[in-house]
Amino acid sequence: MLYPRPLEALLYELEKLPGVGPKSAQRLAFALLRRDAQQNDDLAGAIRDVKAKIRPCENCGNYTDVEICDICASPKRENGLLCVVAEARDVLAIENSNEFFGRYHVLGGLFNPLEGVGPEQLKISEMIGRLGPEHVEEVILALSPTVEGETTGSLVARALEKHGVKVTQLARGLPFGGDLDYADQVTIAGALRGRRELG
Amino acid sequence: MVVKSLHLSNFRNYASQELQLPPGLVAFTGDNGQGKTNLLEAVCVLATTKSPLVERDRELIRWDEKSARLGAEIELPPPPNREADVRRLEYSWRVEGQKVEREMKVGGVPQSAVASWLGQLQVISFFPHDLVLVTGEPEERRRFLNLELGKIWPAYFSDIARYRRALQQRNAFIKATYDNPNRRETEEKYGSLGELNRALVSYGSRVLAARSRFFAEIAPLLTETHQRLSGLEGPFEVEYLPGLSAWRRGDESDWSRLFLQSLERDHSDDFRRSSTQSGPHRDEFAFKLGGVDLRRYGSQGQGRLAVLSLKIALAHWVRDTLGDDPILLLDDALSELDSTRRELLLEEAKSFAQSVVTATDATFLGEVAAHFRVSEGKVEPVLTTA
């Protein structure tokens, strides 16, 4: 069945979004049709604003609507502790833990030659530039435990080598709240390799 | 361990079949094309999630059916293994349009990862097709190694997967860097190839070490098994040939160092060919009888005996490593052997807690724990102690 052209155009745009297939696109499109014009204008405005007003923080690369993001600007954040992540969305994941009070640095991706991402596209020199002014003593690598995450981690660690900072990475192993006998053998084998002394 | 019962529904030519199996030697006899091999294949699928005979799962489902199911009860040895004595495995397929969805359950609990499924049922199988291990391409031999070692060492599987990924990244990198001056400049600044090499070596050296350990441990078992089966004194060995340019025969010292040296040595070659020349993805092994490579100079009979020796030595190795017998499956292994060797092979099979053999007739089977006749996708007991 053919839809009127404006509806067709909306469906086409919606289907480009992640996680939206033809069925969900239809449901969304018909829901939008039923709503007040004002509600739709608000939505359209919000979509326009997000692109116009959100930009990367000039210091760390996190999403912000001002020049320097709230985390970088906050005097409550510890100087000297820098957490390196691949994408801005990873900042949110770590923030939600309420356990980290240092600052972030967003690399803007992972070293991934298969997808044409070389180290020059990652914000490594920007990170080096922050070490002195922010008196960084420890850099925490919070990258995914994939091949790309590990290669990027060692790339960053080597770039930091001659700057006299401590480099650490998030621990890998058993998930919290899980029973040992429910963990898969690969996770257990990895956790064994990464075991540490108590006390 | 022992397979106590086996259930097949809509699997291959079986509509619905229930079987109770005793420990010891179990024989399935019948004419060609009746479904003997399918029974052994079913046990293999339960053990590894993969058929040793076909690539596509669709071919395992009975003609015109939309779903199929396999089930088994596995009896584990009594203490010190004190956990549940009987383990229930279920494996099922559903055809959804072009795709085949599968589900695996252990004791009724669905399993998402193949890694957690492998090892629940330990099986060593011989199918006539396995002769390709001697005659086929190196790829066949590496696939054999990966499956057999992954079943025993789950971490080996993840090392292989990560190694492959790191290899793809390295190959993509050298392809993109070659005759690209900008890329070369950043390469000098960041030393990215060095990092890729490090990743490749860290996963790859674990694969090399696992394979080398396996070949060292199985070597004496192989020589003994081949002597017992063939009655020949001539030394039989399976020689591991690591795919590293810096490796020299007999050097098993430090796989990380050897691998790294090989990468450095191959540097210009790698760039010229836009691919990585050294690494476990180039590993090989050779069957040698009295020093002669059977791939090139062996007869069909020698090849068959070599593969049978490898499989049975492997079963001994699994027994030594896990402290429990794997189930030995021999498909049509007897027909092309002379009567002495047939008896020796059956003796060998009887030394395991349970082994299952197929044959076209029962005349040379001797004493068995159970004998079933297979005809047109139906199994009838002739004799059983189960």
C-alpha cells in the first residue's frame, strides 16, 4: 500500500534511526499524526536544538551545550585523576556509578583499522596536552575488553609512557551479584588470569 | 561419562526415536542409508553444537519439518565428582523463514553461549570423512585442533576468536598504510603497528602454547596407540609445525618471543603482500610413519590407521586430562580393516566407559553390551543390557 507522500517521507526518516524497523516506524508515524500540532512542534524543536546546541566539550570531548562541560568546570572534581573513555556516552555509564570524582577524556572512538580509524583520529595528543595544566597523576583506561579496546589501551598507555603518570585500567573478571557457577568458563579463565592478592 | 538415553525427533531421517544405552560397547548395524551414521551425528551435535558432516543446520532437520529436537541423559562418574549424577541436555531447532533458530538447555536451563555448552558431553568421533585430516588442506587440520582443544580448554576458544580479530585489524592496517605517506607519518608517531603486533602476539602466543602443549602430551599416547592398532613397530608421530618464520625445529622455548621475531622478520614481506605471513593461522601438523609424510606418500590404509590412532590417542588424552572417559564414536571404522586389526580396534573401544560403533553386519563384532538394528529411520534392539 502506498502512503501519501508526507507520511512516506516521515516513515523513511524514522526507519533510519537505530532500533526502528518498518513496524515501529509505522507505529511512531501514526502516533505523531494523532498528536497536537503543538506537541509535534516541540518535538521538532527539540530535535533541531540537540544538533544546534550540543557540541563536544573543548577540554574533554564530552557532550555539552557550553564551551566547557559541567564536569570539567566543576571545582568539586578532583584534579589529577583522568578517566579515558572511547565515546561520550561512556561518560554517562561511569557517572551513573557515583564512584568516580575525577575528570574524563573522550577519545572519540577506538583504534580500528578495519573501519578506517587510525590513531591520528583519536584525541590522544589533546589528552597529553591536559596532563600538565590539570596536574594529572593517574590515567584510568575505561575501554571495552574487546580486541579494539585493548589495542587502543596499549596505544594510549605507550603515548603516556614518558609523561610520568600512573596508568591503570578497569578490572576484568566476575560480574558482581553473580554466582560463580553461573559465570561462563571464558570469564572464569580470564578472572583467574587477572587474580590478585587479598589484603 | 556415559550416554544413558538418547532422544531424536525430526532429526535427519528419524521421526521420533527413544533409546536407552548401556555402558560398554554399543553397536548399531544395518544396511547403508538406514540412519546409523545419523545416530552418531546426533551425539556429536549434542556435544559440540555442530555437525561434523554438514555446514548448514537446515540439513539436520527432517524433510518438510519446521522443528527438530535432540535430547540426552549423561551419566557422570560417581564421586569425587559429587555434583548431579545425571545431566540432561536438550538441543532444538526451529525454522523461522530463511533462518534456523536454535536453543540449548542443560538441566532445563537455557544456555546462551556455546562456551558454556561445550564440555557438558565429551565425545571423540571417527567418521570415514576424517581421512581429510591426512589428505586435506591445512585448514582442515587447524579446524580439528580448534574444536578438540576448545572442548577441553574453554579459554582457548576466546583466544582464537580474539586472535582472528586482531589478525583482521593488522591486515587492514598494513593494507591501508602501504603507499600512503600520511599513514606512514602517523605510524611513525604512534607506532601503531607495534601495538597491533603486541595484541596479535598476546593472543597468538597463547594459541601456540596450547597447541604445542597438546602435541607434546599426546605424542607418547600416539606412538603406543598406533603400535597397538597396527602391530607395527615403526615410529608413528604427528609433528607440530608452527606457522612462524623464526621457528626452527625443536624450538619450543618462548612463543611470544618467537612470534614477535617472526613478525619483525616478515615485516617487508607482510607489507608487500598486504597480509600477515606468520602466526598460528598458518600452523600445520604432519602425520609421519617411520619419518615419511603420509600426506604425500601414504596409502589409503595407512592414512585410515593414522587417523584412527590420532582419534583414539585423543580419547586417552581427554581421559588423562579430565579424569573421565569421553564417549568414543566409530562410524564405519571396521569395514576396511583386516580381521586382526578389527579385533584390536574393538578391544581399544572396549577400554572406554562407553563406545558406539556402526557396521553393516554383526558377524565380526564379538561380545557387545548392546546391539541395535537400524532400518529406515527406526532402531530395534537385538540385544541390550540397558
